[in-house]
Amino acid sequence: MTERKVKQFELLIFDWDGTLADSTRAIVDAVYHACDMVGIERPGEQAACDIIGLELRVALKALFDTVDDDTLASLVMHYQRHFAAIQNDIVLFDGVYDALKTLSERGFMLTVASGKGRNGLQHAVERSGLSDLILTKRSADDCFSKPHPQMLHEIMDELGVDKSRSVMIGDTIFDMQMAQNAGIASLAVSYGAQVAEKLYPYAPLACFDSFAKLYTWLSTNA
């Protein structure tokens, strides 16, 4: 009889944008639209990518640190309006639905910790068809912005899973820092907002340049 391999982790906590959803381009376009509407210079593409994962107001303030409060509020408004108009065009990365369904059937607890707002995250999860697979989720409206560990602490507490049995999976340094702040392991992906060289310093267990490779690792090692 073949001995069944004991799972290293019970709880898989996924970031949403750039990890499960192929939304990096849409987020950058929304930032650029907001800049154009307010009349300020567009940042470089990597600079726009580097704030993905933070709560929106925090992200835009980090990107445009010299703007006044009224300009910042206008940037947030134009970003939200543009993103709402294009969000239904965003799709999951290839293989995500089938992979998460299989992982769920194998007994893993699947959750999401995202810098999106509560309504935006709820809409995205429902539209993706993943609602029945995601046990719980936390957004920037529910908790402090990443990299504060509150999202992870609340998810682990809600599901009753120890930090040693939990892993955070994301595409930005904020995901990696949040995992470190919560005292849990992390896995990085470099097919989203940030390149592997930015993620390696935060000591993820591994870094993957495709969702397929992430899923292979989870199937074999998680």
C-alpha cells in the first residue's frame, strides 16, 4: 500500500490581482487614466506596478507623494470609475479555476487576502466562479493595508489554522512582507506585478514564473 504524503500546509492564502487574476495591465491603465484626468505626469510602468497590492489611497499616495489631499481624492475617484468600467474584461490566469478546484477537493483551505476594496473583491471572486472554493477573504476595507499582518491573522483565526500550517502566495513585496510580519511561510510569483529579483530578498520558499509551475509545486510539496 502506498503511504499518503502528509500535507505541509492546510491553509493556502492567495493574493488576488497578479496572482490569481491577470489584472496588472488593467490596474496600470487605471492609474494612467487617473493621471490623465487630473493632469499630472504618468509614472513609469514599473513604478505603477510597484504599488499594486496596497490599499488604493495608500498606493496612490505612495506613487504621488507630493500631491495635496484634493488631488489625491480626485485620483482615487477617476481610478475607481475607470477600473469599474473595465473590470469585467479581467480573467483568471490559465488553469486557475481547475487547479483551485483540485486543491479544494484534496482538502486544502483556500482563501484570499487582497488590497482590493471589499465590493471589488466580492465582484471579482463571484464573476470568476471561485465563490464556492474560497472559504473566506479579507480586503483593504476589512483590515489594515498590506504589509500589516491583520488580514492573515484574521483568516487564520477564523479557520482555526496555526501559522505553521499556513502559507501566503503573492506577486508583490507587500505580500511577502505581510507573511513575514505574520510569521508564516510565503510563495512568490513573478508573472504578476513585480519581478523575481524584488521578491527573493523576502525569503519565499520558492518563486514561480507561471501559475502552472506554482500549481505543480503546491501539488507536490504543499
